[in-house]
Amino acid sequence: MAAMTLKERFIYSLEKKEVDRVPVCSVTQTGIVELMELTGAKWPDAHYDPEKMATLAIAGHEVLGLEAVRYPFCTTVIAETLGCSFDKGSIDTQPYQLDHPCKNKDDVAGISVPGDLLGSRRISAMLEATDIIKSRVSDDVPVIAGMIGPAAIAFYLCGARNYLKWCITDPDILEELIVLGTRVCVEYANALFERGVDAVVIIDSEAGPDLLPPPLFGSLVLPHYKELTREMKGHSIIHICGDATDILEMVAVSGFDGLSVEEKVDIAYASQVVGDRLCLIGNVSPAATLLGKSPDQIKKEAKQCIEDGVGILAPGCGIAPHTPVENIRALVAARDEFYE
């Protein structure tokens, strides 16, 4: 078939249509130290400053060769907007949480969606970065924005201990936070779509089996995923860290166009489970392989991912900050060699 543009290839893959070759990009964070040094757009400033965020994100496409522009580089935008506090991190460490607003069940009633959600400091910076990116890259290049999902929002708001306790003892209380998170995601995602974003990645590892038993995923989270995907006005991807094997069937009916998984998920098996219901994305190990192995070893693992049935070749999670540029380029080269 005729060669496709990067955006056509990406969108067709999400829609499970025939493509000339599997796209290769990252739907998770792309900020690496070499790019920061090259562009001058460094963490932690690039998490907060729209100009630096856009510059570093675009470098992931223009320097690394990834076939999309993906931003931001942290998972704190929504959580900070809703009242969580964070340390900003450093040039090679992510921001990390210092405190959460829901210390007990009574605190949950005091949490609400801000009236000026889109005008808040962190989200307005994201929207401005979107405008900058769209003005600087060709319309043929897909733009991917990431945000945490409803379960992750609940986790950030109430803390790990309460999250794990309440999912058993007080699921109704936890669901109140998940409902709020869903509303935030819908409003925020649709604002991004209005500015030209091609896909939104919902990062919701706290919904996965590593933390939440699959039956509780089905009762507490899945109904709100279905609402979220109905209300979002564009293509959507769900990313779940850890071993998501036990919830593949439920995710396949959630309404997302794509599912991004770590290397703990067997792609060949996952392909059999989800079939044509969504696009599998991944799942080259970002730490063991992209950070720790040679370009030739990276190519071998990447080609196996394509062989096993990924619809989009990508790292299985966020790229480690000290990953060498040449190793990410090897991921792209592996895809090219696969089709020679």
C-alpha cells in the first residue's frame, strides 16, 4: 500500500485499520537528560513552563525520531490542581508527592472539581504548551497528551494506605473520588482535543491488578471508564503499569482505542484476548532494555513485539531519564528493519 503520513499511520492503528507499517512512538514520558542538555529545556522547569515543555516534547520527535510528540513528562498536573502537594524533583527525577488532602473519609466531601479547572496554573500551562506544539510541528505529526486517570486521581487524593483500605472497607467513599476524577478527565481531555491534540493517554496504573483486585476493577472502575470514553471527543489510550493480564477482557470493552502495557504482559496472549477491539501498544522494557541494553538487543526485543502483535511499537512505560539517545533511535530502526 502507499506510504502513509505519521498521523494517518497512528490514527489508523488506533482504529485497527490496515497500515503500511506499525507506528513507533512513546505514549508515555519522553524527557531524557541528553535531550534536556541539547535543548536547554530541563526538568523540573519543563514540567511547569509551557515553552520549555513544548521544546523538550518536540525534541522527542525531531531528535529521537519518535513518530509523535508526547507531553508532559510527569503525572502531577491534575493531582496538584486538586490540592496535592509535590516536590518538583530534579533534572533526572520525577516530581514526588509530599501530602494528600483526604486524610480521612470525612475529607472526601470537601473535594470538588474547581470551577476554573482549565484556568488553573498547571492545566493552563498544559493548554499553552499544546498551542505552542501545534504551531511548531507539521499537522502530519500526531500530538499525544498524557494525564492520570480516575483511579490514579483517587489514589493521589487519599494516599496509598487509604486507597488500599477503602477499596475493601468503604468502596462507596473511594468511588466518590473516582467519579470526581472522571469528571476532571473529561473536561481536561476535551479542552486538549479542542486545541488539536490527536490522542489522550489516561495513565491509571492504580486501577491495575497490582493494587486493585480485578473484581473491584470491574465494579469500581470499569463503569467510569465507559463513561469517560463516551464523553471524550477524541481518540483515547489507557496505560496501566504492572501485569494487567487479568483485566484485559474488561479493558477491551471499556471504550478506549488503545491499551499501553508493560513488558510483564505477554503481547501474543493479549492479542488473542483483545482481538480487534483495541490497539495494543508497547511493550519494550524501558529500564531493563532501553536503558540497560545495547542497540542490537533493543532491536531484537522490539522486532519480537511487532511479531507478537503490537499495533503501535513503544516503550512499555515512561522512558528512564538517563536512557541514551542512540537506544531510542534503535527502537525506531528496529521497526524500519522489520519491514525491509
